[in-house]
Amino acid sequence: MDGTKNKLLEETKKWLSRIETEKYIVNNESEEVKNVLKNLKAYIDDCKYFLEQGDMIRAFEAIVYAWGIYETLLHLKIISRKNKI
């Protein structure tokens, strides 16, 4: 594996581990929020799948999307963090 792939693997695993340990409270139980949370989980699952397939670019993209959704939900106060990163 070349340097770029190694770096992508390292970063992807780091951010995947962090998002999997995040604890949060859902402040809005609407169907829209439930769908967004399902989407968040789907991106995390996609990341794991792409890691298993050795597709570092798609794995990294998936975890970046997952973090984008997560941080947007936090910013909009739709969810609240129970723990600190």
C-alpha cells in the first residue's frame, strides 16, 4: 500500500472510531430527523464496507459525509453531545 492509501486508511479508521464512540441525545423525534439519523448510520456502515473492500477513497468519503451530517445535527441543536471528542 502506498503512502496515500496508508494515510487514508489511518485517517478513516481514526474518524470512524471517534464517530462510533460518540454519544448523543436526540432533541427532535420527527420522521425527518429519524431519516437523517438512518442516513448517518448508513454512511458509517458504508465506510466499514468500503474498508473491507480495500476502497480507501470511498471509505474516507463516507466517513467525511457521516461527520458532516453529525456536526450539522449538532450545530442545529437537533442532537446534543453526551461526551466530548
